[in-house]
Amino acid sequence: MEKRHPNHPGEMGTDAALAERERTSDELNARARAVGLLREAGVPFVVGGAYAYATYTGIYRDTKDLDLFPRKADAARALEVLEKDGWRTERTDEVWLYKAFKGEYFVDFIFSSGNGVAVVDDEWFEHARTSTIFGHECLVAPAEEMIWSKAFVVERERFDGADVNHLILKAGKQMDWERLMRRFDRYWEVLLSHLMMFRFAYPSETQLIPDWVMAELMRRTLDSMRDGGWAQKLCRGNLVSKVNYHVDIHHWGFGDGRAWDENERRQGGERGEGSELEDSIGGSR
């Protein structure tokens, strides 16, 4: 029987069986073995992806892989552990992703968002929840860091905005909004865009976003309007989509926003400084 596309509405719901209905026992056993081997070897990671999403939201969906979030150095260790068990491994992208394959089944080791912004650091572990995954008690990525990572996925074929909305809906009351604001730092417009979409989707639940958060983000919006547009002709769209802004950068004369941003982060650029953010948070409530 032909499998339905994982994003088909029939593949998502509150029935936990949806997470495994389309998967074979061999595939599930491979995932469980990977988790067990890494835990035995003492490789630190937090579980992300569909399993973490279900932990917070109670929404289950079919997933073709297992997403584990280690620090980058530990991702390399994870590959070594699984290689010894006969897995084929690859360093897919040094910015954010390694993979390990057991036949046709695979595990993703994600150590940053694809744009290099949401790097897995100590806070992913300090604020993680615990949950039983494949019979092992595992750390699960914090809701705040999941939102931080998912907010930058704005492709034609994949948009994680609904995931962000559901995480706010189900975890917003318990979230550390100060940390979330700090995480977005120089990308506050991205956070604001998602919060506005949440307010549109759930007009009866807007209280889940603290008033001081919206007030601070709207203040920055007004300040940016007063300041006017940047003098530099720049497109930062490729921080949220690898393909949709190719024309802008390669044909319309816009500067490469991702390359600019990477350089700014290395140099400690002026726009969106963390110190400015912390000062504004402290005085905005």
C-alpha cells in the first residue's frame, strides 16, 4: 500500500500510534538502538523533532527519522559510536547536520539551525525536560530552543510556523520568555512575525504571550520606522530560506544577508547587540 505523505492531515493527531503506524519494527528498533548506544557511551544529546514536539503539544505525526541535538563536538563522537556498530555515517553539512545510516534508516544529528544561528549550547541541556524515548529516559529539547530553531524554517516546501504556534499554545504559560527574547536577539523581527501569526490563529489565547514581550517588540518596530531603511542594500531573506531569495542576491543586486550576518556575529556587530536587548527587557515590564 502506498504511504501517504507525512504532512497529510491523516498523519497527524493526538493518537500516539500515529508516530509509529507507518514505520516498520526494524526502523523503530534501529532508532532505539542508536539511542541506547549513545547513552551507554555517555554522548550527551537532547531529543528534538517529532518526539520532542509531541512531548510538549500532544500532537503525534509520522516521522521518517530520529532527530537528536548534540553539541557539534559530541555529534562527531556520536558518529564514531555508531560507526563501531556498523552504521554508515556522513558529515552532511558542517554548519548544522551529520547523519548516521543503518541500512535505509537514519538518525540526524543536528547541532545548529541550517543558517548557523540556533547553535546547540549548554542551555539546551540546562533547560531540557525528561521523557521516556524508546524505553530510555532522555533529555528533550526545551520548547524555547525548539521555537528558536523552527522560526527560521520558512521554505516553499516546509514552513514550521504551525509548529511554533502549537508550542506557544501548549507551553507558553511555562516558557521563559526572557530567554526566548534573548535567543532571538538580532532577529527579533522573525520572532515578532511568528507571534503576530499566533495572535491571528488564536485570538482567544493572546494572553499566552506576555504583554511586555509584545510591547517591547512593537517599540522596536516603531524605532525602526523612525530610523528608516538601511543605507546598505541587503537581503536577509536567505537566513530563513536557502532558495527563495536567490534571485534577489544573484540578479537584483542585494547583498548576501546570511554572509553579512555571519560576519557580524563573528565581529560582534552593532545591530541587535545582546547588551541592548538585556537592558530593554529589564525596563519593559
